[in-house]
Amino acid sequence: MAVAKEKEQEPQENVVARTIRETRSELRKVVWPTREETTRLTVVVIAISVVIGLILFVGDSVFLYLYTQLVSLLR
């Protein structure tokens, strides 16, 4: 029980300072992408987004056409 009470009494400033130190330490370990990698990956994401958007557009157009044909048959 004495150990738990000691941890509870730890000043708040020490916790904040330790958290900031640990965060900085982890950020130093990060391997940031180069400008070329960032550009290339951005182009890939945009291209994939356009392709998926076109697929959804075509699918939606087909279903809209089929729906209008079905509704016109029922009238």
C-alpha cells in the first residue's frame, strides 16, 4: 500500500514533464518520408480515389438506368 500512495503523491508537473520527454524521444525515432516519397504516395492516393470514384459512378449509373427501366415497365 505504501508504494501505491507514493505514486499517487507524485507531483503533476513531473508527470507532464515526463510525458513531454517521452513524446520527444519517440518522435526522434520516427523515420519521416522524403519529399519524393510523399509526392509519389499522394499521387497514388489521388489516382486510387479517382478510380474508385469512377467505379462507383458507373455502378450508380447502371442501377439508375435499371431502376428507371423497371419503373417504366410497371406504368
